[in-house]
Amino acid sequence: MEDSARCADGPVDDALRGRTVVVTGGTRGVGAGIARAFAASGAQVLACARRPPEQPLDGVEFVPLDLRDAPAVRAFFGALPRLDVLVNNAGGTPYRRLADADAERHARVIELNLVTPLTASLAAHEHLRRARGSVVMVGSVSGGRPSPGSAAYGAAKAGLENLAASMAVEWAPEVRVNTLVVGMVRTELSPLHYGGEDGLAAVSRTVPLGRLATPADVGTAAVFLASDAAAYISGASLLVHGGGERPAFLDAATANREDDRQGGLG
């Protein structure tokens, strides 16, 4: 955790000084971590969300905006004097099994996690084209594996990654587009998904690096993809998941178990 703390407390670099960055959903959790990282890099950061942060974020300007209101989104981006980076972070889902809700309710999850990033990207395109800027999509490992309890969210994130890859081709060479494929992150909402401290500790043990990500980990990766250090990276998906998940069959199998090898054959 010490490395992540250093990322959160100190500047990432100043490579983005003078640039303007919009982070959607940038007022709490992962979004706040991303906004802080860009502010630490010297950028002017605007965080868009329906509600303000509980505590002001240093170096981050809050802009009230409902990303599902397409005319309002277009008006917001149209009024900006310039834009260099768009981070499409707004999203999320409650735990909801498919048969426990109608299609219309699941469609709202898809709208938030797939349609609103498309809306924002299109509204920002002309600014980004002039600035030769970039888009960073915040995806999820849920888009690449079965996601029981969040199937609509997983489907939307799979679509988001594909959308980013197509956008990267259509908008090249003026605009770079990449996706952060994010794993489990410890935020203020983590107990709703994983339980209390015992649950968080148990879930952390399933990650090869032994812990959940912090919002600062995701923020540092986002800054990298938006910076000149990634000038030749576009259409890529960067995994930020601590090594992924240990395959379940390894723990279920009765052969080649770690405790058997340590005990020997005698």
C-alpha cells in the first residue's frame, strides 16, 4: 500500500501542465482518484457529476452535469475554450440478477456505462481533434468474463472496449483512444460489494498482488495513457487488475497442491 500512497500524495509528473482534462464521474471513488492524479500532473481538471464531492478535491473544479442528458452534455463541451483529454469514468451498477428486473431497468445500466461515454466523446471530438488530444475509457474486467449479478454492466463494458478500439481507428491520427480495463478497487462503496474488513481481506487474497487497487493506482495509469509518454499507444486496453484472478480450478484440483508439495511424498 505504500507505493499507492506515494502516488496519491506526490505529483505524478508535470507532463500535462497547461492542458485541460474532463473526468466524468470524477467526484468520488475511482473518478476522484483519476481527477486527483491529473491535478497532480499539472493539468486543469474539470470533474463532471450530478452531485458535488463530499470534500472538495484540491486542484479540481466541479461541474454539475447529468451525463444522460445529451443536450446538456453537448452544451457543456461546446462552451469549453479547449479540451485536451476526456476521461470517460462515469458508470457503475447495483447488484441485480437478470431475472430480478425487466429489460428496461437493465437498459438504463447499459445507457450509463456505454451510451453516455459515446455521447461525451462525440461532444468532445472537435476540441480533441484540434488539440490532438486523447480519450481514456474506464472499462472493467467484467467486460471480459461472465458477470453474474451485473450482466448488463459487463455487457456494456465489453461494448465500451470495442467502441474505443473502433474510435481509435476512425479518429486517428488526431485523437488517441485507449481503455483502462480495471479490476477490483477499494473505494467507499467496496463494503457493498465485498462485505466488511473480513470480506475485503478474503477478496484481496484472490488477487495475485495480494490487494485491491486504490483509486490512485487507476489515476496514475490514466495519466500515463493521456501523456506524451504514451504518444504511440492508441486502440489499446491496459489491464489494471493486480495480475487478474487465480483460476478457480487450481484450488479445486487435488493434484499439484502447494501444501502437498511442501509436505513431500513420504
